[in-house]
Amino acid sequence: MTEVPLRVRPARRLLQPVLERIDRRIDRRVRTADREIEQLRQELRATQDQLASHQQQPFALELLYGKDGRLNDRMPSRQAFKKLADEIAAVAGRPGAWNETAQAFRTLVEVESRGVGRIAGSTANILGKLATTPLLGPPQGEILEIGTLYGLFAGGLVRQLLRRGLDYQLTIVDPLAPVQLQPGMEITRDPSGTPITEAVVRANLRYAGVESQRIRLHRGFSEDPTVREALSDRLYGVIVIDGDHTRDGVARDLEWAEQIAATGAIVVLDDYGDARWPGVREAADAHLADKTRMKWVGRVSTSAFLRAG
Ligand SMILES: C[S@@+](CC[C@H](N)C(=O)[O-])C[C@H]1O[C@@H](n2cnc3c(N)ncnc32)[C@H](O)[C@@H]1O
């Protein structure tokens, strides 16, 4: 032990209370700092947890809305969605269509999630058709879809017409070939992996909530005279032309639509202006330039809307 010199002892006695106060103060500061450090540690752990859950969320969303298992994702940006809603409003002659476009989005996601296969086309184009068609106020709910693929779009369209209170009957014509038939393009396998069969289309329509007694599913080609004869037994309030996308094919379907469209009917011409299917636009423009009952209403994304006079 070190011997303290005699002259230092009184000074130490004098300083002792001050030293003790300093010690207590240091202790207090250290305890406060420890508490603060512990608090910071907890905040850091909470932030790390939040960050981890945010990093996981996009993947789960990606699985729900991403393009795996189909051709296109269902994740429109706010900006793209706004642009689309504005386009729909302009064609429908309304000040806005944000709510209707949002409802159409829910229909698309729900119908595709419950069904098997996929709806063909980009999200913008599908929403355009689902939202605009009812807003144009078709005169009645007899629907004809030429080219159905898995039947999911038809199921969604029925839902959308119901939003306007339209009583529906659905007629579909499609070859129901195991994979999509498209003259000029060979498709060997669908990205969804599901074959197109009558059972699949009927199941999808059931999943979409379409009542079976309101469905006529006709297997065949729209240009076939026997098909035409069978399906020309009524006038349709909505006709969706989405079968053979060649110029001749679309021209034939438009010509048939002239005969079976009710007054005021809406004709939806899918893939109008889509660079992959130039024949659709060529046929439609040629048709409208000639003598016709159809009047141009407008275009949303890559679909044109016509109204029968
Ligand atoms: C682009 S897909 C239809 C997509 C569907 N409307 C949708 O929105 O998901 C075209 C469908 O039309 C069928 N198709 C091809 N030529 C046809 C024709 N001449 N008549 C009727 N359907 C046809 C194809 O086999 C395919 O099922």
C-alpha cells in the first residue's frame, strides 16, 4: 500500500466531500447514459424489425400481383392508374372515373385470383374494358364474347355490368383449343400452364359467380355459318371482339356485329392499336370508313369502343 505523505492528508480531508459529489454526479450520468443506450438499442431493434417486414412485403405482394404464372403483372403505378382513369373518364364523357377504375381493379384481381389460367392482356387494357364498358351504358345485358381463352374476362365483365344493375345473359364463342389459337402466331404453351377446356372455362365462370343458367358456351369459330346461325337468335347489348386478330378475322366479326348488335350496343374491339396485332386497327378503320351502323366512341389503352346506331 502506498504511504500518503503527512502534509497531503489535511488537503484530502478537505477535498473529500467535493470528490464524493463529483463521483455521485459521474455515477448519475453513467446511469442516465446506460438507460439512454438501452433505449436506443430497443429503438434500433424495432427499426430493424420494421425494415425486415418491409423487405418481406414486396415479395409477398410480388407473389400476389406479380407476373409469375401469367404474362403481365397486376401492379399499376399510381401515375399509370391516374392516366388510365382519366382516359376512361374522357371516353365515358365524365369528369372522373377513379372509383370505377379502382372497382374494376378489384374485379380483375379477384377473378384472376379465384380462377385458373389468366386474363389476356396488360392490366391497363383489361381495366379499360372492365371499367369503360358499363360506364358507356349499354342498352341491355345480353353479352357476346368472341374469343374467351379461360373465360375469366367474361366473368369479370359480368361483375362489372352488375355494378350498373344490368341483368345479364352471357354468350361465348371460342374453339376451346387446348392453347390459344391465333392465325399467324404459333402458341405452344400458355404461361399459366393451364390447358383451355370447356370444364376450365365453366369452372372459372362459376368461381367468378356467373350463374350457369345465364351462360351459353358455344364451341367453334365466330365465322362459321352454323355458329352464326345458332347465336344470331337475339340482339346483344355488349359485343366483345377478341377472337381471330387478323385483319380478315376482325373484319368478319365486325360485319357480324352489324347484324346482331342492339340499338345503342357497345362493341369492344380488343387490341386496337396494339403493335403486335396491326390487323385489328386496319380492319376497324376500314370498317368505320365504310357504310356502317357503328360510331367511334373512343379508345382506352389498346381497346376501341364503338356504339351501334
Ligand atoms: C386473346 S384470346 C381471348 C382473351 C379473352 N377475351 C380475355 O380477355 O382473357 C383469343 C381467344 O380467341 C380464340 N379464337 C381464335 N380464333 C377465333 C375465332 N375465329 N372465333 C372465336 N374464337 C377464336 C382463341 O383460341 C383464344 O381463346
